[in-house]
Amino acid sequence: MSGRVLVGVKRVIDYAVKIRVKPDKTGVVTDGVKHSMNPFCEIAVEEAVRLREKKLMKEVIAVSCGPQQCQETIRTALAMGADRGIHVEVSGKDYENLGPLQVSKIMAALAKKEEASLVIVGKQAIDGDCNQTGQMTAALLDWPQGTFASEVSVDGDGLKVEREIDGGLESVRIKMPAVVTTDLRLNEPRYATLPNIMKAKKKKIASVKPADLGVELTSRLEILAVEDPPQRQSGVKVEHLVEDCPVASPSTLGIEVGGVLCCRGGTCLSSQYTVITAGLD
Amino acid sequence: MTFNWVRRISKLSRWQGAFQSCIFSCKRYSVQEQCRVPSSVVEAFRAVTGSDGVSMGTAVREQHGKDESVHSCRPPDVVVWPRSVEEVSALARLCHQHSLPMIPFGTGTGLEGGVGALKGGVCFDLQKMDRVLDFHAEDFDVTVEPGVTRTRLNSYLRDSGLWFPVDPGADASLCGMAATSASGTNAVRYGTMRENVMNLEVVLSDGTIVHTAGKGRRTRKTAAGYNLTNLFVGSEGTLGIITKATLRLYGIPEAVVSAVCSFSSVQAAVDSTVQILQCGIPIARIEFLDDVMIDACNRYSKLSYPVSPTLFLEFHGSERSLEEQVSLAEEITKANSGSDFSWAKDQETRSRLWKARHDAWYAALAIRPRCKAYSTDVCVPISRLPQIIVETKQDLTQNRLTGPIAGHVGDGNFHCLMLLDPTDPDEVQRVQEFTDRLARRALAMDGSCTGEHGVGLGKRALLREEVGPLCMGVMEGVKASLDPQNLMNPGKVL
């Protein structure tokens, strides 16, 4: 089996960063915030590189859609072992509205153009949490898909994919060309090491525009507002005993919540207060 | 604290006071009913940090009076959360004015009782200062604030090909690691905090902010002036509060190979270690587990290592250099009648191979359920290691103590994980005496009473024996000069 693997990598806010919502509620603060490759994309790159190292695939191409900074993300993929990169230039309003549908169209167009045998993407991005791109790409290409992969092996002219589903593990056999989306336990991605980072600087990243691929980027979605989750209410010292509680009913009296009676360090059943044990603050 | 107490008392009397005294009487330490910090000073603290930056709550204070050692909880009177070095300085000035003890607090993962507030006072919890600043990939350095832990820094650095290798096991604050001169399993190749801290920003007891190597300086070497950076490394909060550390970074190893090899005797295992080092093999980790520990690990992790002294090795380097390193190391172990090497290259198999070493702490605890564990920590020149380990094992047997041994033999440093029943005063006494004998045994062999955990609360007398009264006098002079009122973490180290 010898073919090309197309791997989608997304530049997202680093998972360790505390997200802050912009005051105008149009989005989250991204300026000056640390960005890195989406963790599921790292797993996808690792799997693709392992397939090539096992000589089951001959070339790994890393693709990213977005502004100039996406090239850093592609370089990380190259440092992990991808052979070349493709940067699909999307910026400004188009980038703000870029979603799974647009990305899938781009990936489908590139998969055809590069004559890929396999497209691997992360199961979801940690910013959008959409879990749609892989599936839409497969649908647009009319290719089979193995999603939430926790194990991938080549089986003749197809792939055997072990999928993590709610009920446990499901094994499917899919013919190539196919789309795979990676789940957490598929592999442990390697770190980019200094010599590989140096070598990656020499690998090629081609730039294309979505229009060159015949992809139109209008979004059918409009973001109305982005808001913080409701603030946790401050605690209130409850001065009275359970028997006096205005919201506790006879059936809730004497119920132990976490080993303590309601209104004594347990959870206020009226959900109005975060209850603190009297005497401690 | 039994819940029934609470119910009964609250039904008997509806006074808060009764409830309060019930909770207090169930604790093992005595909490001062009268706080030593005047309320006007607490208000002044709030003016600096904001109202949510100060707490006097009992639970909060208890949390800050205890670390991971067996020393009992000694809570401070107040806990403050400064958000910047300017706030630390302002708070320190207030404490200095009112002669209040100050105790810096990172992650509370210390092992020698360093955070106990023996004289009450103010605990400076620095976790809100958690930025990674000034990362220079080309120069292999980064500056961090005290809230940044080791794993967080390495996660931040992962795309750059660099890492900070000092690994004490716990996910500790890097500035805290600087304060205790921490080390870890790969010190044999990458050094300890002493070798890897290039500059510190410190707040002294009177609020003065000092950059020990000069502000912003980050050279790989310097001959400029007194080495103040290394004075504060290992000072355990007794000379100042560390608010920034500039650290030396290393390249992430291209490839890693782990190996395990067992021996018929401690001597053979340590001889192999010494010879591996003398060959110049840049071994990254070389860990020793004695037969008791291996037995515990076999039971706990359901493994089947031969029950005898065992070495766990790890090699870092390029693919080709690893082949050389491993084959040379294997020759050496074979020459010492070591078993065949079991070795692994990929992450998943390496983790399995080293599982015994990773689970050692828990495996030791599982030997005797419901017991606490105390880890001893001494360091000797490598050539004396076989002797001290053999004598220590004899001591354990003679005194009916359970103490599986794990050691960083490449540094001559080893730990006995003493299992003790805290409710048995005889056993507690025997463990204490054993620990003192062990430390003195190490001192008698040109060693040190603490390889990496620090002096803290329990080893001050041993420090005196180790350095001698004249050197002690110099240390006390330095302390008196930097902290004449003895406000910085009083009762520790000296």
C-alpha cells in the first residue's frame, strides 16, 4: 500500500491558556495569547508519520487553513515528520467565519488534487468542539470514514479502525481512500526535537487560496454573541439551621449531602446559595 | 470529625460558638484563638491585594500550614495572594513594619515541613503569579513566576524542541524547586536546580526587590560578583521570597531508550553504575530499587521482575548514539553478572518497563495498608553507596522496620520509604532514631544529610553536624545580614 496522507492541522489557542471573552462579546481574546496545534491534530500527524515510517504510506502532507501564523503550525507538523505543507490562505472576516463546512470543502478539494489515499484529521478542535470536519469531508468525497479512531491498521487494500463509541469499542473495516478522525488514545504524539525543527525549516510549504481550489467560503452561520458562562455566585453564610430553612422541605430535612446536612457545608437544595458551614469562612 | 457530634450539638444549642468549638476540638493541633496579626494590618493587606487576596479562614490556613511531609500542620495566621512582585514587596514591607513572620508557599509539595508557620504569621501564596515570561528559544532560557509548575512549563515549551529536565517527581512550582534546590531522577545528566537557575528575582524581608544576577541578565556563564543566585537556591524561604526564576533549558532528546537489569547484589548494581559513569556514557537516568522494593512493585503492579537489586536505566540521544550507549552499558552490566537487559524504545513500552519505578511510592504504601510513609534522603560519594545501603538494610532488619529502598545511584542519593503506623509511638520513635542514624552514617562517609529534599524543619541539627560550627556561623551571619529580624520562614534550615 503506497499513497499520500493528507493531515489537517488547526491552529488554536493553547489548551493551558485561560480563555477570556472580548468585552464586545464578538469572540474570545486571541491577540498576544499563546496558540499551538490542536491536540487531536497532533495525534493525527503522529499517526500519519508512523504509517509512513512503517512504509505503508509514502508521503505525509500537512494542511492548515487560516492567516499567516498557520505556517507555524504547519512547521510543527513538519518537525514531527510530515514531508511538506500546504497553507490555505484565509484571513479577516473569512477566517472569523471559517467553520467545518468550509474546511471540509477545502480538504475534499485538496484530497482530490493531491490524489490522497487517506485523510486524517483530529476528531474535533478544542476551540469549536464541532466534531464535524472529518465526517463532512468524507461525505463530500463520498469516501468511507473511521471516526474516533483509537487504533488504525492497514488491512489489505483497506483499513481496520477501532472506534471508541459510547458502548465500548467498535471495529470497522473500511476501503481506501478513506477519512479517519483521531481520538485521544490513538497514540502519544512525539515532541518536535531541535534537529527536526531545523530540518523542517527546509521543507516546502505551498500557499494556495480557496478560490484556486474552487471553494467558496460563505458561511451559513452567524455568530450572535459569545459570553462567559454565568459567574459562580459568591457564598453566603447561612445563619439558620435546617429546620428554619425557607426552602428546605420536610422531605429534605436530615438529608446528608457529602456527609453533612443541607445548609451545613452541603449543597443548598434551592440552588440559590453556595452554602458555607457556619463558623468557617 | 464524626458527623454525629455536629448533629447532636447543633440540636442541643443553637450557638455558633458550640459548633465552632466542636470542630476545633477534633483537630490535632491547637489553633490560636487570638490571631497575632492586628486587624488594621489585615485591612492594609486587603488594600494591596484586593479583598479576595486575603483569607483568615481556618480551612484555608490549614491548607497552607501543611506540605507532603509527616510534620504536623502548623497554620499561619493569615494567607495572602499577591498578584505581582510589587504587591509582594508592599506586603513584605507591611510585615516587616509589624514584625510578622513571612512564609512563601508554592505548591505545598515539599517533603521537609518547610511551610509550617511555627510562629504564625503571614503565608504568601504565590500561585496567582503564574506567567511564563521571556522565553528565548535561541538562547535556551526562560523566566517563570512562582505559579508556574514544572509540567506546565514543559507543556508550554513542547513545540519549541526544548524542555526543563529537572524532575523531582511532584508537579512542583519551579520557584519552589529553586528554593529547595530540588533535583530529580535525571540529575545525573542534566544537573539539579543549582546548575540550572541563571537568575532570580527575590523580595527581601524588608520589601526590597533584588535581581540576583542583575535585572534581565541571562548569560550561560558569568564571573561578575558574588554568586547571589546560588545563595538563594536552597535557602528554603529563609532569606527572601523568590518571585521570578530564569531557567536553563535543554533540547528534548531525539530518542529515548529505557532498560532494566537485575543483579545478585547491591555491590554489583552500584559497581555497574560507577563503571557506566566512568566510561563517560551520558546516561540520563539510573535508578536503583532494592529487593524489598522490587517485591512490593511486583505485587502492586502485578509484574514479575526477579526479586533482587535492580537498576532502571534511561538513555537520551540520537538514534545512533543510543545504540553505542546501550551496547556499552550492557557490556558493563554483564561483566558484573547482571541479568539480560530488558529494553524498550517507544513511549508505551518504555512506560510499561518503568512502571515499577513510577509506582514505587504506591507499591511501598501497599505493603502495609493504613500506614504512612516517610521518605529519608541522604547522599554519599558514589563509591560509598554499596556500604551505606548494606549497613542501612541491616539496620532496618535489626530494628524491625519496613523501608524499601529506591535511589538515584548516579548521584549517590537514595531514599528509604519508611512505613510507619502513626498511632504506634514506639514505631514512630524507632523510625525517628533510624533516620538520625542513617543521616549520621552518611555524614561519616563524607556525605550529606539531605540530597534533594532540603533541611526544612527536621534536619536542622544534622545540618549543624554536617557543616560544622564555623561554617554554621557564616550561614547565620548571612541570615542575620539579610533578615535581621528573623521574619523569613523562621525555624527552618538554621
